[in-house]
Amino acid sequence: MNTLDLLLWVVAPYVALTVFVLGHVWRYRYDKFGWTTRSSQMYESRLLRIGSPLFHFGILVVILGHVGGLVIPKSWTEAAGVSEEAYHVVAVVLGTIAGVCTLAGLAILIYRRRTVGPVFTATTRNDKLMYAVLALTIVLGLAATVLANIVGGGYDYRTTISPWFRSIFSFGPDPALMAQAPLLFQLHALSALVLFAIWPFTRLVHMLTAPVGYLTRPYVVYRSREDVAGSRPARRGWAG
């Protein structure tokens, strides 16, 4: 094990996870009212209606695919009767389609944010950095999938990257596993770590919240101004 592998595949993941957790705690404590997407729909909606569904549905499939590929061991899918060939075909096809949709949707959203004046003005420096890192992560992931599994002879990341990922949470990371992975997969993993580190300080925080409070909050009561004593102007003549 050399020093660089130790820094990249042992130290960096724990630093990113620590910043991710503590950053959210800090953000919620000191910027609770800023915990929002800062919606810009009122400024422009045509491009948003195209780019937002593409991005969100694509990224949802990408996240589910990563959870299935990184968290669920290869032995579990084989025990469930899913052959390696079937898993590989489904993962590559769905992953490629979802990656293209996500990238296309993100490109539209970035174009919209850059060309629509009020939307661009409402974009913070942290969010600009987030868009750059997010785009880089998606491009590297899509490139790794296409070049390794479609153009190349295929690569089974569940024998190296997946065990390394799970070993982080069991507090026994094995950097030798990631050292064996192709360069594009390594760069994709590193860009993802950077994304997680800056996550709490960008608009991405909204992904970790849900409007659960709306289910239990009291009803909002609306009253006409005429129902308030003294608010109705006096009428003159027979109209009174």
C-alpha cells in the first residue's frame, strides 16, 4: 500500500463523509431558512419543464443503480437467481440511458441558468461550483460505463469498487481494491467524493428533506376582509 492510495481511498472518503454530515448539521443550525432550492420557476418555465424532468428522473435511476451495484453484494443477486450476464446487460443499458438523460437535463438547466438573467443572478458561487462538479461526475461515470462495458471488453466493478465502498462503512477500507480499478472509475469516485464534500453548502441540501410537516400542520384559515369588524366601508343611500 503506497501513501497516495492511502490518501485517496482511505483518508479522502472519511474526510468527505465527515464534511457531508457536519456540514448539514451546521447548515440546518445556522441557515435553516436558506435550506431550499431557491425556486426560479417564476423567471422562466419553458426550459425548466424540459430539463427538470429529464434530470430528476435520470438521476433517480442513476442513484438506484448505484445503490444496487455498490451496496448489494454480487453473491446476493446470484443467490436470487440473477445471472451475471443478465445483471450486466440491465445495468449497462439502464445506466447508459439514465446517464444520457441526466446529462441532457443538466445541460438544459445549466444553459437556462446561464442565459436567463434573473436566474443567473440568483445563482450563488457555491452552486456554480456544484454544477461544475456534478457535471464532471456524471460525464466521468457515463464515460466509464460506455468505454469499459460497451466499447471495451467489460469491467465488473462489483469485484473491486463495490467491496471497497462497503468496507468504508465497516471501518476497514481496502485501498488495494480501488487501486486495481480503471482510471475513469477512479476519477469518477474522486469527483463523487468532492461532490459529497460541497453538498451541504449548495442547493443540493433539498434532496435530504421532505415536506413531512405538511401532514400535521394546522389548517391555514383565510377570511374575507368584510368579515373583520370595521373593515367594510360604509355604504351610502339606498345601497346600505
